[in-house]
Amino acid sequence: SQSRQAELQNTEQKHRLALKLSEQKIQMALDKHRAELEARYGDLLLEKAQENLELEMKQQEKSEEMAQNFQNEIVKLEAAVEAGQIKYQLSVEKYTNLLEAVQQKNDHATEILRKEMEE
């Protein structure tokens, strides 16, 4: 009975050892496979990441270019508005001066008429 138990323990230990060896072999195979995949696809992933980065930079350069164009348009519009305001101001001054001149002529003519009527 004691030798039978020792034999059983021995067999159990062999099984545990075989199982552990199998697990180690499987783990090593998985590690090797992972390393092969990383070697094969790592370059592709790096290349893809680089492409994505370049694409993002191009888009940002576009976003910045669009923002700059928009800013330039705003500056042009502001300049046009300012020019329009100046033209308007000059027109107002011109017509005000013209109106004053007409008013003075009118006053002068009225004065002459009044003097003639008084005489």
C-alpha cells in the first residue's frame, strides 16, 4: 500500500512536470509567434502611423492655411469698410461745402434783392 502510494505520487509528479513542460512549450511558441508577428507587422504599423501623422500634419497645414485666408479676407473687408467710410465722409463734407456755398449765394442774392427793393 505504501509502495502503491509512492508510485501514485511519483506518477502524479511526472504528470505535473509534463503539464508544466507543455505549458512552457506553448508559452515559448506563443512568444516566438508574437515576436514574428511584431517583426513582420511592426514595420507596417510604424509605416501606417507615419502616414497618419503626415496626413494629420497636411490637414493641419490646410486648417492653418484656411484660417490665414479667412483672416486675410477679414482684413480686406475691414479695409474696404474703412475706405467706404472715408469716401462717405468725404462725400458728406463735399456736399456740406456745396450746400453752404449755395446757401451763401442764395443769402447774397436775397440781400441784393432786398437792397434793390428798399431803394
